[in-house]
Amino acid sequence: MNVLNRFKLDGKSSLVTGAGQGIGRSYAIALAEAGSDVAIVDIDPDKAKSTSNEISDMGRRSISVEADVTNPKDTERMVEIVVSEWGKLDIGVNNVGGSVPVKAVDYTEESWDMAMNLTLKSIMMSAQSEAKAMLPVKYGNIVNTASMSGLIVNKGRPTSGYNTAKAGVIHLTRCLAAEWASEGIRVNSISPGYMNTPSIQLPHLKKFHKVWAEETPMGRLGEVEDLQGALLYLVSDASSFLTGQNMVIDGGYTIW
């Protein structure tokens, strides 16, 4: 097969969580451009619908699903909706996560659990629900959004909960890949560096933009489009012998 054809996703059915904006939206657009139908999952129904409409305007089938992916009932429901609509789920992209700066000495049990639930539990519940649809047909690709913060300790911000959860996402990816490789399901992760997303436009983060760019060997923040090629590689036949890997896309930040 021609190598470019191996990147095509014609006839595939995909689901992307946290796809109402930012990285998740960019992932969803890339999947649609490669030929896949794409379900947009987000806790904000208006944002989910907006991304879904963009994809429909491209001539691909798309549905929007409101879901809280820290809730296993919701992750099961989102997969059930996709399978009911399109008969299968080929690709699951799990993109939900977030951080609030908290000094380690100030964490409460509640705030620690919140960090773990949003960034790690959400990935596990989503991947588990997706795999349940993929295991009977022995085929599927799952990609989890991790972070370079799962590999380093970020300067200037106390985010031990987020960093720990993202490290968990990277190792969870390996564990799931090992369990499901013989069942035809590949599981990989993408670890972005500092990215220009809506979440870093908050006033308390803007002061870090210049420093983050200067600390990155390539001298800039990443754009969400910088992640699209990696995603398409990981979910397509171009990477058919790859599983359990974490692809770091950080402009070189972690090489220093």
C-alpha cells in the first residue's frame, strides 16, 4: 500500500473527549480531514455542538455528546451512542485533564482527589469504555493525552497533583497497551509541551508565556496544529506495529 494511503481514515468511526476547544478540537478536525466520522464529547454541550457543526460542514458525519468523563456511567453512554449511531468505534482519543496550582503542603484530600479524577481517572474510564466496544471485534486504536509534565517538574508552578496524574496517564497507557495488544487494540499517548491553547490565556498564566517560549529550544509555544500529525500517525495503519509509546511533542523542552 502507498505510504500516504496508510494515513487515511476513510470509513473509520472516532470519538474525542474534551473536543469542544483547544487540543481536543484540533484532534477532531484532523481526524475528520483524514476521512473519519467523529463524535465530539465535552462537558460543555454548546462547545461540543460547535465543533460537531464544523465537522459536519466538512462533509463528515458528526454527533455531539455531553458527558462528564470522570463518571463511568457517562463514558459508557458516550460509547453506546457512537456504536448505536455508526455501528462501531474504531478510534478513541481521550483528552480531558487540567491543573490548578496548589502547593503540596496545601492539598486537601478533596483537592487531591479532584486532580486525580479529572486528569487520570477520566482517561481510565474513557479507555475502559472504548475497549469494551473494541474487544469483541479485536480492533481499535486509543490515544491518551498525557503531558511533558508527566516527565518533568515544571518550573515556577506548584502542580504536583497534575504532574503526578499525567505521569500516571503515561504509565497507564503502557499497562493498557500490554493487556490489549493481543486483542488487536493499540494504545499510545501524546505528551504536549507548552501549547497555545485557550486554557493558558487566563490572566494568571499569561505572564509565563515569554519564559516558556524562551525555555523551549525551538523558541516558541506549540500550536494545537503541531499535534495533529502525531495523532494521525498513531491512529492510522502507518503505525500498525507501534503500541505502548508516549510521543513527546514539546519543541525540545525536555531535552534540556
